[in-house]
Amino acid sequence: AQSVTQLGSHVSVSEGALVLLRCNYSSSVPPYLFWYVQYPNQGLQLLLKYTSAATLVKGINGFEAEFKKSETSFHLTKPSAHMSDAAEYFCAVNGRENRDDKIIFGKGTRLHILP
Amino acid sequence: DTEVTQTPKHLVMGMTNKKSLKCEQHMGHRAMYWYKQKAKKPPELMFVYSYEKLSINESVPSRFSPECPNSSLLNLHLHALQPEDSALYLCASSQDTAADPYNEQFFGPGTRLTVL
């Protein structure tokens, strides 16, 4: 069954430092992968998505992610953290294995930005 | 218009009340979703409507009753809820997987529900 695993429920980085949020996936079919961000008391906003067109995907707010099939990973990075990046981040995979409309979410990583 | 709107933003209800949550999108999407999200957890899928027909019910208790009156509108009727049903209820929409195999879902801001 398809799944995603996010390593680290909490990550803290200093303002201006590199942000790295880890996501590993499991899928028997080529996956479609997403990163969503959720700010406090808000809905989810799509940061970026992997659709097999390119392994390095650029998203909004300066984030990018690289798909590595050999490592079954889709880690999210940003070169320089801003205070406004503090939020919950969810990695997700499209439920293509079951040919349904589901998206399977990871457990989330809370990103804390230290001044 | 690339928005999914949800009303109300906040709802407090007693266990004997009947209330409804509303979700609307005008992106021409043909799939709509209800999710429940507890604090510090990912969203949990409750229902999926595809072309206005219920296609997935994730074994949700009958005190939650979804309705899709038309392709733009999705309701969630609530009756005899329990305090443990307090959560953020998120609506989402997407083009159906036939039109968009990636199934990118667009989320609304949610309704914060408190059951007393």
C-alpha cells in the first residue's frame, strides 16, 4: 500500500538557515507526490507537486523538493528560512495504487523558526 | 476563481443540535471532499463525491451526513454529535482523476467545530 513517512515531527532552524524537511514514500506505481503547508487555524495550501516531468520541483515561497527514486525520497528544502515559514508541513502521495481519489498524508512536521 | 470557501468559520453546538457545514467552489471541479483534522494530526478523509455522487465513505458514523446538491456545493449535516467530534473540518475539491491524474486537491480554510 502507498504511504509516506515524514522524519521528525518537529524541526527547528534559525532564521536565515537552510530548511530541510524529510519525506520518504512507498509506492508500487510511479508516485505523484505533494507538499502542503498549513498555517495555524487555516486550511492546507499546496507548496509544490511532483508529477514525473522533472525531478527537481520548484514551489511557492522559495521552497523546492527533489524526487530521488533510488532513495524513495522527496525532501523539501528552502535555502534561507523566514519567520513566516513557521507552520505545519505535510508530505502526501496520490493514491494511484488503488485508482481512487484519495491522497495519503504523512503525519506532518512542525517547522519552528528561531530568531 | 481558485478558492474553496467554507462557512461558518467557527461553530459551537450542543450534542442535541442539528447544524450544517457548507463548502463551495467555482473552479469547475467535479470531485469534492470532506476531511476531519484533530490538533497536531494530518487530515483524515471522511467522504468523497465524484460528479455529485458519493464515491467514498470512510466508515463515518451516521451522525455525519454529506450532501452534494450540485457540482459547486457540498454540505455536511451534523446531528447528535459527541464532544470527540470537535475538530477542524476541511473541504477540498479537485478535477476528477480522469481529467487530472495527479489529483491535486484545493483546500478551504476549514470550519472549527466545538461540540459541548
